[in-house]
Amino acid sequence: MMEYGFPKCLRCQTGVLVPLSDYGKEGSEIRYKAWVCTNPECGFNLRIDNGEISIGKEIGRSFK
């Protein structure tokens, strides 16, 4: 079942995957750069960096 139209996390079966957007180097919007599980204990994530897909890369806090 999907909550709020977002897919359920297949890793933990508890959270849902929500999209995150970012801005590029020149200020252009990058929609859905990452999908992250809402369950903090799970931590599953899927990202696109420089055209490459990363799955499960450890999430850290940004201090920018």
C-alpha cells in the first residue's frame, strides 16, 4: 500500500520513500535527486550524483 502517493520502503516495510530535491552548481533545480526512507532506523536511500546512481550510501548531517 502506498501512503501519500509515495512507495513503501521495500527494505524495512515500515517507512515510505520520499523524494528530495537539490540545486546544482549554477543554481538550477535538480528534482528528485534522492529518495529516502522516512523510517530513521532504516536509513535506506537512493541518490543520483553526476549521473551515477548510489544505493544505501550512509547519510550524514550537513553543516553548510
